[in-house]
Amino acid sequence: MAASSYFLLAVSLALIASHQAIASDPSPLQDFCVADKDSPVKVNGFVCKDPMSVNPDDFFKAARLDMPRDTMASKVGSNVTLINVMQLPGLNTLGISLARIDYAPLGENPPHTHPRARDPNGA
């Protein structure tokens, strides 16, 4: 075989191998997947509710985030109000959550970690 044939074969194998190396899971984001918290199916997250049974309450939270919460009952002088898929089923598969933190005078947010947080650059 000529040297150019070996080179072509090597380049072809490299392209095939690199294609496999950069393969990844599809993005979990979907346009419309309201969480069905009553489903017996257990997956990473929640299964989608039947679109015909979705109602406006799945997209709106009754909790008032514009009102301060009681911070004096906490040992650290802060109160965290979380909104995620557990409170708002319409956020399912969107990767969105919200937290409001109210602080008392000299209140603090204790050191903590977010173990399931992802690097937005995919690293």
C-alpha cells in the first residue's frame, strides 16, 4: 500500500474514534413537561403529566415572594424560601429554581455547598 493510503486510513479511524468521544446525552430541557408528582414511576426527576390534565396552578405559586419572612425563629438569623419543581410543577425539566433569602440584622447565610450544581460550560 502507498503511504497516502495508510494516511487516509489513519485519518478515517481518527475521525470515527473522535465522533464516539464527543457523544453525550441529549439535553434534559423540554418545552412542556409539567411534573406528575403522584406517578409511581421513579426516574431522575419527575415524569410528565398528561397535557390534558395540566391546569394554571401548575405554573403559578400561591406563596408571596414579595413579603419578608420571619427571621427571628432561625438560629442563624435568616429564612430561605425555595421555589423549585416541588412547589411549582411547571418547572419540571427546565433546570430552574429560585431562592429568596431574608436576613435579620446580623443574620448570616451559613457556609454550604450545592453538590448537584453543574458547570454551565459543561465541565
